[in-house]
Amino acid sequence: MQTTWKGTISFGLVSIPVHLYSATQEHDVPLHQVHAKDGGRVRMKRYCEQEEKEVPYAEIAKGYESPDGRTVTLTDEDLADLPLPSKKIIDVLAFVDAGDIDPLMFSKAYYVGVADQAAAKPYALLRDALLESGQIAVTKIALRTRESPAVLRVHEGTLVLQTCIWPDEVRPAAGIAPEGDVTVRPQELKMARSLMDTLSEDFDLSQLHDDYQQALQQVITARLEGVELPHEEETGEAPDNVIDLMEALRSSLRQAKGGHQAEAPADERAPAKKTAAKKTTAAAATKSAATKTGATKSAAKKTAVKKTTTRKSAPRRAS
């Protein structure tokens, strides 16, 4: 692995000679600029406007143009000799909780390795202290042509230096979120939490893959072989607004659970139970009233029949 930076971590009076190694790599399919008409490669030429000719890369330096139009040239030696203490030293400024640094500030990550075996003990000391405290170290470092704030943290038993952008480089988020008061019902929040828990079951980040790169490679292969290009089936457009949020959450939960019926939160089911209980009670009351009415009518009918029978069977008096 190629060394990116050599220097020293300054931890109080403890010095740790270290090397930095790039911790990440991108796997983009390499694409070049070509002439659409004939596929000819298009290359960028380094052209000097002063001499009106192409110049070799070795003769190129960095320059700065002032507001009044003057240009100063900065050589590699000028940039290497900048009066910066962070050029070769990673000075630990403070230790903070990981949550104190907004992930929005994180940039590129580097593995930190020891420069020699003598640095192993202080390296392990700093690593174990970070692990035990659950904190990260805030530092500064000058890499290439830029000084950046950075943090030291532990990843799989190895120190990692993560460069950051400066706090004033984070754009304000004012005006981005929806304006006005938006009321979220407790039932909606509970259903959303239930959906979050379901989607998080058995999730493995290492199983994620780059669908775009795979699709691009399929198109390139088809072009090379002169066959029909692959096409993705139309899935339809997503709705641009959600009218019934609870129904959308239920449907999402059913889909996440593989088609199983999603239960509504207890608070939402309670009114339905009460309504059903009221209906049952009302039906029972109606039935009871009907029974009583029927019994009353039956009793009245029996009484009427009995009276009629009594009148018919009574003997006549003698004249």
C-alpha cells in the first residue's frame, strides 16, 4: 500500500512516528472523452497563452491571479516550505465524544500505521485510550496543498485519521426544511418506528453493491458485442404527495414484512374496539328489548284466550 503522508502524532509529550495510507478506493468504470462522430479520443492539451504553444507537464506550476490582474507563480518548493506546524505533525488538540462532530464535516479517511517498531507502544496506548473512553481526537493536518481539521478514531483495531472540512465551509440549512408547523400524530410516529425496526432486521451493510456500475458494464459489453442494449422494466412513477400517510405506512410495513398484515398501533386500534363493543352492547340491548316485548305480547294473548274460554264454558242460570 502506497504511503500518502509521513509525520508524527503529537499526544501531549508523547510522539508517535506514523505513515498515512488511503483507507478507501473507488471502483468507477473508467470512461474517456471521445468524439461522438467517430469515437476518436479527445485529449486535453496544456497550452501556454503567453508563448502560444503546448508545454510539457514538468514545466507546469501553480499560480494565483490577484484581483488587479497580476499573476504570481508558486513552485512545489514554495508549497513545501510553507510555515505550517501541521505539515509534519498531527497535533492532538482535544478529545470529544463522537457525536460532537457532525458527519457532514467528514471527508477522506486514512489508515494510520507506525513508521517503526519503536512507535508500537505509544500507538497502542492512544488507540486503547480512545477505545476505553469512546471518544475521538480532534487534530489538524496539512495534506498536499491544504490544511484541514481531522479526527483520530479507531476502526477494527487500527487508528484512522479522517479529514474534515472547516466549520465555516458547511452551508447553512436555513430554508430547506418545510416551513410552518407540521403536526405528526403519535399513531403515525409509532407506525414509522415499526417500519424502521422491520427494515433494520438482518441488515448487512457489506451486502450493498453498486447497481449503477453493473448496469453501465452491461451496456458497455452489449456495445462491444453489437447486441441489443439491456433495458430496465418500467416501475411507474412514485406519487408526488402522500394523501393518506397512515395507509402509506401500513402498505410499506406489509411490503417490508413480505406481505404479512401489518398491525396498527395500539392507540389506533383502541377506538375500533370500543366502537365494536358499543355495537355489541346496543345489539344485545335491542335483542333483550325485543324479547321482553315478545314475552309481553305472548302473555297478553294467553290472558285474552283464557278469558274467552271462561266465558264460553260458564253454565246458564235457570229462569
